Amino acid sequence: MALWTLTEQQTIKPVSGNFPLAKFDQMATETQVEDLQKLLGYDFYQDIIQNPTSTANAALLAGGTYTYNSVTYIFAGLKYVLAYLLFARYIKQSGISDTFGGMVKKNFEDSRELNNGDEKNLHNDFRKIAFKYWDECKCYIYAHSTDFPYYYSDPPPRSCWDSVSYNRGFCF
């Protein structure tokens, strides 16, 4: 089950308007298994997919604002990370079709397909954006670490803390 819908995908980073729901669901599941599981670790991933509506997990997925040490922060949420990771995957797979004769790439008279270099650059650009959104989520997770007992990671991203507070054992 996908943690976000095709409607949410279209709001965050739209794919083709005629993208079939079944194909979206398949790519969303692949994105979660391949990409999200690596980011969260297995236990946290299991908690998110089994309990997406728990208060802490729902807030992480949806994004919003939070206050930490009297400073208010905005973060887009895990759905933005997932939407951009799916879009990067979509860039590489959207023109490929499975036929009785094997895998083929669509080719239309009035269009020209991207060359492999352009496709790879776009794929990488959208993954970079996804990881920027992921950095925001990590800051949120660190600020609310008691709500996410399954998350274990390296020290927080540089943008989340300063050297003084980090040396005292705090994340910010």
C-alpha cells in the first residue's frame, strides 16, 4: 500500500495526466521498498507502513511546522520525499512498455525521446531535490526523537545543529 496517493503526487510533482493508477501504485510500492526503506532503516520503515496514521507518523508524512528551542521551522514532509523519488523513477521508466516481443521504448512521430545523458541528469536532479526534502524530515525526526524510537542514524545534518549544542549532546 502506498503512503501517498496519485492525487497527492499530482499536487507535489505531477506525472502524466493519463498515468494509470495501477502503474502508479506499482511504482509507489517500488519507491517505498527500494528508496524509503534505505532512508529509514528496516524497523522504522515497518513502523511507518504499518502505522501511517499514528500521530507521529502522520505528522512526518504530511509535513507542516514545528517549534524547537523557540524557533519555528517548516518542513514539507515525507510525502514530498516519496513524490520526488517516484518522479525520478518515472523519468527512467515512463517511456518503457512491456510487450509480447519484449521491452520497448515508445517513439512518436512528433516527438524525440531524451538521450540517455539527459534522462540521467533529470533523474539525478529530482533525486537531489528528494534528498533536500529528506534533510528537512531528518531535522524534524531529531527534534521529535522520542516519537520515533525506531529511527537510528548518523549525527544530524549540519543544517540541523550548531557545534555548540551538538557538543552538548543535543541535535540542534
